[in-house]
Amino acid sequence: MSMEDLLKDLQGQKEAQGEGYVSLDMLFNRGFMSKYSSLDSFAEFLKKGNFQADTLEDIQNVEGELFDRHVNRETNFSDWKSMLDKANEEYTHKK
């Protein structure tokens, strides 16, 4: 399964779970990733870190020290929480 297929699959799973969900590709859109990293997409970001993710659970399990170091290396953020918070903030302001 490609990373893009995974993101689409995850989006479908979450949309079925209820309103108010924002997909990863919407939250970490091309503009966000280009602004805060040298990468074009969240899928590319995961791939560059050699993170294997086939399910939503896999992505949730990625969070941790290794993921924080990858975020710190590849983005302008010090850790995953900072990156996620900024993405949420920017998405909320665009609404």
C-alpha cells in the first residue's frame, strides 16, 4: 500500500467516525509542509524517516522519541507535538 493510499484510507476511516475530523493530508497540506520543511507532503516526510505505517494504529505508534527526532531534523519544529499544534492552529485560522 502506498503512503498516499494509506492517507486516503485513514481519511475514510476517520470521516466515518464523526464530524470535525481533519485528515492528515488536509492538516499537513503541501503549503504547510513546504513552509516548515524541505518536503512536499506528509507522506514524503514519513517515507524519508523510514517509518512504516499501514494502519491508523501504526501512525499512532510512530509517535515517540524517534519520531520527535525526525521532526526536529526535517522540519522547523522541535517535536511532533509542536508540529501538530501548529498545523491545527493554521488549519483553524483558515476555516
